[in-house]
Amino acid sequence: MADTHPMRAYRKQAGKTLTELGEEAGVSAGFLSDVERGVKQPSLPLAAKLSRITGVPLDGFVSEEEVAQ
């Protein structure tokens, strides 16, 4: 089984739903679900926002190559 996405681990520990986190970040719960499942990757600005909200390091959302750009 694949590792749990760090954002999901944060949500579960914080007791937040995808909907609650989505409202904080300004995106849909469905999009965040796709991020957690590895189906989609957020844009760099959204990844930075999610990182600030969750405390998950930026590289938990985007590849190191994208961060370096």
C-alpha cells in the first residue's frame, strides 16, 4: 500500500475534513482528494498556500525540480 500523503496525515491529526481544508485554501474538496491520492498536483502558488496552512513542507506537494524553478 502506498504511503499516506502528508496532507492527509495533517488533516486526520487536526480533525479536519477535505471540505474544511478546501474552504481555507479556496479549492474544492474534490481537488484536494485528488492531491491526496496523487492524481493531481497543485500549482506552485496553491502548494505554497497548502504548505502554510498544514505545515507540510512544500516538497510534500510538488517535486523538487518544480520548487527549484
